[in-house]
Amino acid sequence: MAHTRLTPAAIRLFVAACGASCGAACGQGANEPPASMPVAVGPQEFEQGKRGSFTSKRFEVVIVLPGGHEWLIDDHSRPWLGATHPRTNSGLTFLLFALDTIASPDKCRAASLERFLVNERAMSTITQESTAGPGGYETRLWLALEATEPSAPVRGHFFAFGSSLRKCLFLHVVTEGAPSEIELISDRLAMFRARIFREMSLLSPLSPGRDLGHDKRKRTN
């Protein structure tokens, strides 16, 4: 399957922005992958491991994972489902939770970013779009890049903020590479959107999950 790469203009915009402003104001994002630098791995190499999927009984969701068995999955120790792919320095977070009011993608975005301590000011937006799915969720997608300084590793972020009635769906996949690997990172983000998000499936229309509730605990690393 072909994946749409971020446009050269968007990549140049990010590089220019980082050169001008990525200093102390660019803090750490949520869902940080392991600290070691990854090898150069694009979508094809990413899938050297057998492609597989993970079914979460807690959240009643099936998540397709390129690279299959290479993902280390934790669906028990924290309120969210977490997974890491050490070879590509990538990480995944998935959570369903409820609001006290009727949800919308914007409300779910605000609640998710607060819950996971995501520093929006550290992000350079590449693209945003509204879409339908998974299931009956109305979802806002956000692709962004982050770097603390010009010579520091670059993080690529794929976010999905879904809403249905009073429920919120949050998906965050992050990957990391050297500044010279911006196009590689963009390929990975496109793959995350095409494979992990688009092929995600809910096992029931509600998929409430045992942890669906007004949990106010925030993530700690």
C-alpha cells in the first residue's frame, strides 16, 4: 500500500521553524519513545516483522500493528493501552474515556492533551483533517513534528481525537529520528495514518472498555 508523504513544502516549513524557534520553549511531548537513537527504518523496513494485530478486551478494539511481534504491548498496568517498537523508537497510546457533557473532537482533543500533558507549543503542525471512524466516531487527525533544537532528534506525532455522544477516543503514535531523516519520519506518519488508524476496528458500537470513565489521573513517565 502506498502512503502519502508529507509535502516537501511542509517539511521545509518545519525545518525553518525549528531553526528559528526550537529552543527551551520546545519541551518534551507525551508518549516519549526510548531514548536511544533509532536506525533509519521506513515503512517497508518497519514491516520486516510479521504484520499482526492486537485485540484489547478492555477497550474492545483491534489495532493493526505493522511489524507485528516487534511491538511490546502493555494493556494492564496503566489506564491506557501502551505499546513500544524499540527498533524504530516508536510508541503508541490508546484510550477511551468519558466526558461530563456531549463530546466533540475539539473537546476530546483538549481533554486528551491535558490528560497526557502534551505541550502543543512544542509542535509544528503539518496537517489536520476531519474524518469519520472508527465505528461511529467523528474524528480529528493531527500530524505534527517536534524538535528541541536544530541538532536534536526529531519526533513525528500522529494524533487522532474521536468523539461519540459523551465518549472520547484518543490515539497517539510517535516516532523519532535524526534531523536528516525528516522524510523518513514523514513516511512513518503516513503509514501510521493508513495502517494503524484506518485499519483499527471496534468490536462493538459503544466499545466502552472497563476503564471508560472520568479518570483524572495523568500520565507519568
